[in-house]
Amino acid sequence: MSIGIHKGQRRFFAMTDTKRIPLIHRGYGPQVQSYFRNLFPHREWKVFSDSIGNPLPVDVEMLYPTIEEPFYLLHTIGMSAVPMHYPAGELPRGKETYSELCMILPADWPFGKKRNISLDDSQAWPIWLLMELGRFPHMHQIWMSYGFALPNTEACEPFSPTTDLSGVIIVQFEGDLGELQMEDGTNIELLMPILIYKEEMELVDEIGIDELVEKILDHNGGSFLLDINRVNVARRIVSKKIL
């Protein structure tokens, strides 16, 4: 089942409409979808279709929790239809880099199977966030990889009225959730955004990505599950310095 996006939805990361980018690898999307369904079998699923599509359409598939694996798995479909640019802004032939995004939500996130959930639902903002984040490197012709940090707008505004989380940093796992290969041999990197607070964003330059991620995990029970009420580790660090 596919659900369309509401065009009046507020844009994350200060995204605006722009000229569409020609899709080079339309066939990667179905392969990415098949990969995740095989990696997490026996799950019900739903695809949220992106009808804005500027500069390219990025859909999101939601795989429902199971008893054995009690979490939602969200992943993008379409980010890899176009390669990303390296930091210098150039894309040497034969050195393209392709990515898709994934995120895990706790099983008690309010996505009931019997609800006709849509992107107009206030609780669907993580899906919309993935769509916008998947477009971001293509709009600005930049390279997104481990350690990439991005505030939600220059003012680092919260993603939702229900949380103060207002930015992302990108991490990448090893193994099946870190990379997959297309039928033509192209490797697709799987990236996961960790949502962070404004104060944590300001802390990145001081302590670095690795230490920040480690501290976040320490205060989140070692889990990568999205917790909209987790401890703000930057405030904990400031408190310790004061003491």
C-alpha cells in the first residue's frame, strides 16, 4: 500500500523546491526494497510515496514490528537513484557513491496497523524527515557519510512539538545494515541518522562525532532506537564541568 505526501507539509532542513534531477538508476529502488524485506522477513509493510519529488522523489517503506524483533524499521527508496558528490564537488568517473537511509523506532510508536496512517499524522514526522534528508545531499551536491551533521534549519528548530531533538548526525554500521550490493555490482551504503539536540550539535566540534555518539548510546541503553525524551548529553557534560 502506498501513501502520498501532503504538499502543505512543513519542510525539514530548510528544504525548498528546485529543478528535478534526472534519475539515473530507477531500478535500484525495487532492489533496495527487496533487500530489506529479505533482511527482515515475515513483516507487514507499507510504503509512503513522495509526491513532491524535488530534486528527486524519495519514498519511505515502513516494516512493522514482530514479536521476535519489536521495533519499526524505516528505510528510504530512491535516494540511490542518483550518485552523491564528493566533498570537492566533483564526481570522478568510476568513484560514484550511492546511499539510502534507515531508522528504527520503538514498537510502541503510535503506528497502529489498523490506523490509516498518513504523512498528515503528527506522529509520522520521522518518515517525512527521512524523505527530506534523503534529498538533501542531492539538492546541495554534497557527500553524506559517517559523521555528517545537519541542524534542522539554521536555527536548529525541533522536528516536532513533542520533542526538542532538532538535528541529525549520520552513523553507519558494519555488515548487513551497513551496505548492500545491486545486481550490477554497485554498492549502496546504508546510513542511519541519530537525532540530536541543539546543544549536542554545538558540542560536535569540541568532542567529535565518535565521542558524542558513544555518550548518546551510553545514556540510551546502548540502543539506536529513537527516543524523543532521551537525556541531553550536552547538558550532562556542562553540569559535570560546573560541579
